[in-house]
Amino acid sequence: MRRIFGAALTIAVAASLLPAMSAAAHTTAPTAPTAPTWERLQGGDRYATSVSVSGKYAPGVPVLYIASGENFPDALSAAPAAAVQGGPLLLTQPTVLTESVRKEITRLAPRLIVVAGGPAAISPEVYNALALLAPQIRRDSGRDRYETSRTVTMGAFKAGSVASAFVATGEMFPDALTSSAVAGGDRIPVLLVPGASSRVDAATVTAMSGLGVTSVSIAGGAASVSTGIETSFTAILGAGSVKRLSGDDRYVTSNEVNRGTYDSAPVAYLAMGTDFPDALSGAALAARDSAPLFIVPGNCVPLDTLTSLRELGTTRLVLLGGRGALTENIENLVECTTDLSKSGAMLGFNQPFESFVPITSSFGVRVHPITRVVTMHYGTDYSKTGILGTPIRSLADGVVVAKSPNSAGWVGNSISILYRDRVQSEMMHMKDPTTLAVGAHVRAGQVVGLVGTTGASTGPHLHLEIRINGTQVDPYLFLLGAQYAKPVQ
């Protein structure tokens, strides 16, 4: 059941949601009668998982969308496009059509194949191989990811038929993933925009006008889609026709997008929030089922998501991907803050600032803002207006083990601190080289540097990385629930 945007959830998570479920079978009944059952849709790689997802469709689908599994933008708009036309979304390698994908297309027997993306995304050789598997085929593409998004959308939705649309950044996938599932379920599109722009581009305005869009929902905060773009939409559509659904991070944003849409959901989909392949095909399937898709960390479920599942009355979960993506903890609905081995809050660690600073780029795969290459972002970026020169504080008592007094280097001025329990932090892009020497002991809350924009930085921010026993972990999860640093004189 759908509801109007903006209603709030007030019921806390009931204890009955949390008991562990058996991992012996995919749909084993839980020990508590009200706990959700679960199943996995998985394969040996991203393409096999995509085939597993499309296996939920009966043969004879009216349309099949194909997108590259090596990048995410083309598939983000393709998911709601596929859903509105009653077909699945399959992933392929850019230059090779794997046998498992070929067999699945043969089984689906689509009347039309739509290839989302240009020849650089899906080669002419793959296109020609696909053309042998359906009576009709076409390529929806453009000069860049934004024109491709518009082309895919205009090819799926009739002119003047859409009153609402979602808008999301094309630079990162998390916000658009959740909104793709929601949009597809509501039979509306997702249009990608260059989120850092100061205003909405004319081509997007023209596309929306042609579709008949009179209201817009923006997925993500100002760090994803700028306030300038929001202001542009407000000027065009009116203040009451523009809504922003966002939170402090990708997981809270996922909740807010779903909360703005659903008041009940017997089935919900869960996907890893730090990588995209498994969730791309899953977004189209979730949209078909009018079910929410929540992105979660790979090894735990945020309390906010548990609250949503309880309030929505979810009785069945669909996990997208194998245990390499979503561990057994997801099956058992283990709350993020209960993993003592990785929770800095439980170990007495602090946030790197003495007051709130928003996260502007999270741990996980993204398009690098400088190289424009899809890559893993191993840290968390913190930034806000006027942050330049703000003191950065030690997360706990520790010792300086390395520093980089090199403003021109990739990391800029940086400092590495080793704490108890073999936890190490690296803080990058500082304004000035730290005055602390390697081997110096620091106390929790002590100033170790100032926020800057040195090195490979597009603006003033703190890039924070956390390693536990040498393994890089998500700083957001590690510090979830941690207090702000108490200044040390």
C-alpha cells in the first residue's frame, strides 16, 4: 500500500523482529512467529545473480532491458523503465555475452530487447548477439549518462503520461537505487542529473515537460543533488511540488525514500549499500512487486531499517546477492551496533569533530570526482559550508604512526594514528602539515590537524579511513552511535 510523502514512523522496533533465523534453508520458519522469513537471489558473480533475479519472470516477457554490469548509471533509469513495461533488467559484460545470460534471454523469450547505454557500455558485438535472440531490438543511449537517462526514460514513458518523477545524482548509485525501485512501483521515472551543478540543465527540464511532470522528488541530500538544482525545480514547478528525501548517510536516505512511499510492505528487498551490481536487477524486480528496496551494510542492518521493517509489517525478505555481499548477519537481522568487534562506539571511540558535520561521500563504490572512473571509496568524507580550518580531533587515545606533510600529494597533508585493539585511522587533505611527530602519543579529543583541501581534493573536507587489523572498514559503521569528541586542552 502506498501513502503520501512525508508521513512519519513512530513505532520502535519490537523484540520479535530480532531473533536469529536458521541458515539451513532459504525459507526456514523463524523461531519467533512474527520474524520475517527470507530467501536469497544469488549467483557465482554479478551476471549470474542478475540471471537469478530475472528467473522470477515467466517466459514471454514483453520487454527485456540489458545494461552493463561494469557501471551503474545506465541501469538506474532502466530499472523503472523495465518495471513500467513489465519486463526484467539483465546485466551483461560490455564485450562478451556470457552463456548463462544468453540462455536466460532465450528462456524469457522477450518480444523486445532494449539495450541501455552506448557502444562503450555494451559493444556492437554484444548488441549483434542480442539481436539474434528477440524479434525486435533497439539501443537507448546518449552522449553521456545524463542523456542516456533521458533517452531510456523517453523510450519507456509516453509523452504527457507522467505527473511525478524522481531526480538523483548520476555520480553515485545508492540514492538512485532505492528511488529506482520506488519509482518503478509507482510507474514513474528516475532521471539522473549532475548533482553538483548550480542549476538544473535545460535538457532535463525539456524532458520533464514532455513527460508532463508537475512534481519532483529529489533523492539524497545537498551533497548529492545541490540546493541550486532544488531551487531551480522550485522556481519551475512551485514550492509545494518539490520534495527532498534524504538523511545523514545513504542508509538513512534509503529509509526516507521508502518511508515517503509505503505504509505497508509484506515483502522487502535488501541489497548491499557499498556496491551496485546485485541491486541493479533487483530494483526492477522490487518495482514489479511494489516492494521497497533497502540498502544496508554487508554485515548488519541499521536500527532505522529494522524499525521500518517492523512498522511496514514485513514478513518476507529477499536478499540480493550471496554471503560475500550480504553475510549471515543480514539473514539474522543483526543490528549494526551489536557487532562489538567492529563498533567503535562500543569501544569508546569518538567522532572526529566536537559537533555534527554531515557525511558528503560514503564508503563504497562511486564515480571518482576527479578521475571520473568508477572506483572504491575506502573512506568517509565530511564537509559543510565554512568547514575550512575546523579542528580535527583524535578518535581515541593513540600514537601517531605516520604522516604526510605533502600538500601536493594525492592524500595531501595527512596523519595516521594507531589506537588500542589494532584500530588505525588515516585523516587526509588537512590544511597544514600536522605539528605532531611520528611516535607522539595523543589523547581522545586532541586536535591532530585542521580541515583543508590539499592533495586530490575538490573542496575543503575531511577524508577519514579506518582499518581494523589492517582491513579497511566503513568509518560510518565503526563510529555509528559514537559521541562527538570532547576537546582536550
